[in-house]
Amino acid sequence: MKTLFSLVILLSLSYSFSSCSEDFRTKDEETILQYIEDNNLTAIEAQDGLYYTMDVVGTGAQPSGVYSTVTIHYTGKLFDGTTFETSVGGTPFTSSLANVIKGWQYGVPYFKVGGKGTLLIPSHLAYGASGSGSIGANEPLIFEIELIDAQN
């Protein structure tokens, strides 16, 4: 009986967490789609709620996946327009895609070197329930990016 009770509690908790997660995914998608509409963007749905725009199509190398090292100029924004971080005007950011948020891991490989565009990232592909610094919990993000280099 104790085992059955534990199983019922565990199933209830997992349903609560997945339901809560689904609520944020729905809210994030609504936020992203409203942003696309309000800004008259031609955005492409990539995967798992990620959307991107391609403002300048690059002609150079394209990252092949999470083990690629990329150099990027970026501006990170909240959906209220607040800029929380930028490399523009400073040193570009260089990292393996394995060391960045899932939204970048999924989105950056759509770009070729020289390409510029925007990643519209749902919270579960960004910092999720924990947030980070000035980024709140369950906050979707906007990253304007320019891919400067890609090493596969």
C-alpha cells in the first residue's frame, strides 16, 4: 500500500511539473508569435519552439552542430525590448556550441559565416525556471546575431 501511495504521489508531481512546463511553452509560443506579428517578421519555425529570421544570408562556412566553435557578435534582449547583454562594439563571443544555451545550439547552425538574423528562443531553450542574472525565470529571449566564424 505504501508503494502504491508513493507511486500516486510521484505521478501527481510529474503531471504537475509537466503541466506547468506546458503552460510556459504555450505562453512562450504566444509571446514569440505576437512579436513576429507585431514586427512584421518573416520567421521560420526551427524546432522545439525556436524561431529564427535570416536578415543577411551568409556565404561562408556553416556550423555543423554542437561541437562546432563559433565566433558571434550578438545582442540579447528580453521581449519587452530591454537589452541584457551585447558584444557589438566590443570583442565578439567565441565558444563551442556545446557550451551555450540550447536555443543557440539549435539556431546558430542555420546560419553561414557572414549571416545575420534573429533567434527567438522559448524559455525552456534558454535559462528555464532558474533564469540568469537580469533574465527572469521562464523568460523567452531574443538574440540578434552575426556569425563571424565557424570551425567544425
